[in-house]
Amino acid sequence: MDNYSCVESIVKKLEQKGLTISAAESCTGGMVSSAIVDYPGASAVFMDGVVSYSNEAKMKFLGVKKETLEKYGAVSHQTAEEMCRGVSLNSNTDIGISTTGVAGPGGGTPEKPVGTVYIGICVKGSVKTRLLQLSGTRTEIRQQTTNILLNELNDILDKEI
């Protein structure tokens, strides 16, 4: 499903269920939020988005623990979880979504090569995270992450809420 159709579906489902959403993005740098607000009427459900590129921003705006970043790194299940929980809590939304990863072309390590991305979805306090191993250019990795996160959120809205 293309992003516009997917977002249309997400917005309609959120409206029908009376739910709100916020986004915490690192590697996607606002692409997810932008995809959502491209849809007319998204303001009924989308409250805000935070681009928390640095570890300091993750701690300051999202409540990611310093210990989490030191022990697991910014690119981890744990950080993705704390990001989506934190944005949902701080924005007072029912759903928080997050992205954190290595989009490249540099910055990868043997443990976390370029294309390693974690997404998080927090629905009313319940969090799911997922590891993505992507390939392509920096832009392609960011776009793939956005597409996968939106499609996964759309699926969750069908199944669990």
C-alpha cells in the first residue's frame, strides 16, 4: 500500500476509534510525521512529532534514560521503546510511534551496520518494537522505514484496537 493510502486508512481508523497519535523520529528525521500530515484532516488525530536526532534530545524531549543509551545505544529495541512511550506520554496521545537507526552511508558498525533500524509502536502503554535490516541509499532506508512503520501501524489498528 502506498503511503498516502496507508495514511488515509490510519487517519480514518484513528478518527473512528477516537484515538490520537504522536511521533518520535531519529533516523527518519520527520519523514513519518510529514507523511501523516500530507493527508488532509490529519490534524484531527496527529498531535505532534519530535525529531530527536541526538541522544541529548532523546533524553530531554522523550525521557529516554541515559542508562539505556549507554548500555544499549541509540539504535536498539530499548531506545525505540522508550522513544514511543515517551512521546505518547509527553504528548498525551493514545499512540506513540518511533524510529531510530543507522541510515548511512556512514555510522555503521559490525554489530549495527548501515540499514539497522528499530521501529516502535506504543498503543495505550503497550509497546511493540521491531528490528529492520534494510539496504539502499540513505534516502531509501529512511523511506523504507517510513513505509514499514506506517503499514505496521495500519495493521495494528485493524487487529488490536
